[in-house]
Amino acid sequence: MATIVFPDHPSPVADAEALRKACQGWGTDEKAIISILGRRNAIQRKLIRQAYEDLYQEDLVKRFESELSGDFEKAVYRWILDPEDRDAVLLHVAIKKTPILDYRVIVEFSCIYSPEELLAIKRAYQIRYKHSLEEDLAQHTTGDLRKLLVGLVSIYRYKGEEINVKIANSEADKLHGAIKEKGFNDEEVIRIITTRSKAQLLATLNHYKDDHGSSITKHLRDDPSSDYLCALRTAVRCINDHHKYYEKVIRLALNKAGTDEDSLTRVVVTRAEKDLKEIKELFHKRNSIPLDHAVAKDTSGHYKAFLLTLLGKQD
Amino acid sequence: MGSFNKQNITEVSSMAASDELGSLTRAFSGLGVDENALITILGKWHPEQRQSFRKGSRDFFVEDERQFERWDDRHILQLRHEFLRLKDAIVLWTMHPWERDARLLKESLYKGPQYNVLVEIACTRSSEELLGARRAYHSLFDHSIEEDVAFHVHGPERKLLVGLLSSYRYEGPKVNAEVAKFEAKALSESASKKSLIEDEELVRILSTRSKPHLKAIYKHYKEISGNYLDEVLDTSLRYDVDEITKEAVTRVIVTRADADMKQIKEEYHNKYGVNLSKRIEDVANGNYRDFLLTLIARGD
């Protein structure tokens, strides 16, 4: 469930005017920006952006880029874009990261989003960058990591719930065999993980657990420096239980000496209108402290206020 | 006109008979059948004439040891294909393009797999058309084409085929000339390697780059990247090829009639010095021939 709280009958024009006022003159009224934008859903935000453009012949996004700064600006920028556009930007940023691309983002989006959602993101990516996501991703990766990531992103998975038990069994065996031989980059592993439908894959992973006593991720730990293995484990986690996966991402982001704001922002912004509530509950259960408290402890200023608003804080 | 005597009548009627024999043989040869010839000739022949046809026709009948002329089994099978050719073309033509491509993909997986058909469909359709075919495949077969191809193809071709079939290429005109040049060079270096088809860079470039980008790469190569479908048609519009090759005629013409048939006809004429329609008239028969000619004449 979504965590953000939004009014039933907002007025995009009134909101646009209020935001204009917040950006005029010396300094910026960040509180106003947070209390308006942080409480509007994607459609409402789009209407506000349109109203602002109509009223003031200026792109609200550009205005924010010049008025705001730091982690707060990054978060607001990601929040105000259309969701598919924002996800395209996040993917592009992840691909261009040095020295190595942030493959977690690629894996997350390709494994957690539905095939239709992923398609919408790919279209938005083509419009914004005049390249396909696949060609940029392929160009910036090599070897097994490339095969895995490009496969995850390109394959248009079947969406049905049907499960073939025979195949689930045989492919669970193939996975186990590949791992025993330490040939994790076995073509079959990549084939199974990237092409099977989610339902079929879950059945296979369950059979694996039933037959071999533990989840496949436990057996993929051999080489901590292997990005490919790490990406593979991430893929399995995202497919199995993405709430659990996101809880861990947030937990690690907050634990880090210095806080990984990029990851924290990404999870909060992309899930606030989807299932951040479930992730919050899981976080509380796992860490015995509400997510709001943990975020408040580790962040500061307008960035903190914005995140807390997206997490559902009422004023 | 000379005097009527029995000899002349026999001569005249035997000349007519050999003409009819020729027509009938032609009616059964090539692509499709000449329904009119079959009806007008066979329909009126008496038992003796049909017998003399059987005796005279070594292509279709064999002399059985028990003193009768037996139809060659292979030819009956072949006839079945020829009679069905129009039905297949009509059904394929009427289908939604997505369903058509999905069924063609499935069939080509069964029969072989026929890599050339998989590649043809993956590379000649636009991004949205290919996506549509993949959607239709989901509906028809409860699997993705990617998982079926990955499962059934085992050799080094697998990566390239799956890559081509799962592509969703950028369709804008923008091309980075520097990158195209660089990739052309990389490909020429790959060409010297042993297993080109497995080469990572080849697979990456062919399955992810946009078509304008690929054309730019080919230009650096000075390769002719024309419409190869004209070559497919040339190979399949023959008498002496197998059934699988013959099926390409229906497939190419039906699937491209609304797309780039004009270009295919031009390339065909340039390359082979004869009109595609003339070639079809020579090799195909009856209603099937007429249907093909109608399809390729659309938009003229």
C-alpha cells in the first residue's frame, strides 16, 4: 500500500501558484514545497507541472533544479518526474556510474516491475536518451554480467500463472548442477533466470529449496568480489520477496557510516505510491524501531522532512 | 483441311491428347494447382483417356507388379501440399499480423528449428510489430517466445537468436557516427575469430543497436545491406526445391505485401533481370497463383 497521504480534490492551479510563491524572492520556502508535493500522487503532480507551465511558461523541474540543492533537490527531482521517466533516469544514472555500474537498480527494476511497467520505462528511456536501454546497458557491461542484465531487461516474460511441475523440477536440478560444478555462469542458469515466467521461476526456486534444504542464494556466495554472482543473488531475492529485499536495502543504506542517500531516496520515491507501507512494517518487525525514527536519526534538514512526508507523516 | 479419314482423326485427336497431357502435367507441377485445367480436362476424360494418362506419366504413376498403374505415394503427399497452398495463404493473409508472426515463429521452432525464419521475423519487423508478435505468442502458447527458443535451441546460435527475438530497438534516426565506426572496426576484427556467431560483441551489436545505426555500420563495411527477401523468393520459386523452401513463397509474400513489397520487387528486378510477377506466373498455378499476383500488385 502507498504511504503518501493526498487530498481528494486538490487544485493543480492553486498548488502551482503556491509553489511559485515558495520559489520567489530571496530564499526558498522548502516547507511549502514539501507539504504540497509530498502529498500529491503521480497524476496530481503531472497536472501541477502542466498548470505551472501554463501559468508561468516555465518548467517546474527546471525551477527546482536552480532553487534547491543536495540530496533534497535530487529527491524532489525524482519525485516530480513522471514515474516511467523517473525510472528511466534512475536506470541511466545507474548505468553511467563509475567505476562500475550500479547493477542493483537494473536487477531491481527488471525483476520487480511487471513486464508492462518495464516496457513503459523502456519507451520513456528511448524518448529521453534517443537510445534503447538495452543498447546502453550492453555497451557498459561485459561477460556474464552483461548476459544476465541484458537478458533481464530485454526478455518480455509471459505473465500467466501456469506452472509446469516437470520443468520446475528439472530446472531446479539444472540450477543445482550448475552450482555444484561452480559454473554459475552456466548458460542454463542465465536462461532459466531471464526467460521463465515469474510464476514458473518461483515454483523452480521453491523446488530447489525443498530438494536441497536451503534457498539458492545461500549457494551463490562463493566469490564476494564477483559482481555477476551478486547480481544473480539480487535477482533471486527480488523475484522471491521484494519487500524483504527493499527492507534490506533501506537497512543497509541507513547503517552505512554516512548513509547511502541515493539508495534510500530511490526506494522511498519509487515505492511510496506502491508498497512502502509493507516495507515499513517489515522494517519495524526486523529492526524493532519504526522506519520513520531510523530515517529521522540518520538524515537531516529538508531532505529528512521530505522523506518523512513521503513516509506518511501528517503535519 | 484434308479429307476426313480415320487416320487423320486419330492423328488430330492424339495431338490434342498430347496437348492435354502437357497441360495436365503442368497443372500438377509447380506451386499450387491449375484448378481450371484439372476440371476441364480430367473432368471430361473417359476411363481409357485417364488410363493412357497414367501409363504415359512416369512422374506421377509407377507400374505395379500386379499390372496396374499405381500413384506414387510421394506425389500424393506433394499434391496435398499443392492443394493446401491457397488455403494456407488465405488463412495467413486474413490473420492479425501479430498472430501470424506468432504462429510462424512457433511453427519454425517445431520444424527444425528453422533459424532463417526466426531471424527473418525478428529482423524485418519493426519494434512494435515484434513486440506485438511476442504478446500474441503469450496468448496462443502460454509461454514467451524467448523462453521457448532458449529452451529448444542449444548450440552457439542460441544467444544470437534470443537476443534478436527479445530486441526492442530504438527507432529514431539519430546515429552516433563515431560509435558506428568503432563498432564496424570491432566487427571486422571479430570476423577473423573462429566462432563468429557466439562472439559477444557481434551478438551485442546485432541485437541491441537501432536499424539506422546498423545500416551505418554496414556502410563502413561497404556491404550491400539490401532487402535480402528478394533472394529468399528467388531460391524458393523453383521446381526442384523441398517443401520447406517452397513455403517461403507464401510466407514472404503474405507477410510483406503490406510492408515493403514494392522495394522487394525492385530489388528482385535489379538482381535477376526479370519481374517477380513473371516468375510467379511461370512457377505457380491456378487460384494460388492468382492470389499471389494480386497480393504483390497491391499498391502499384
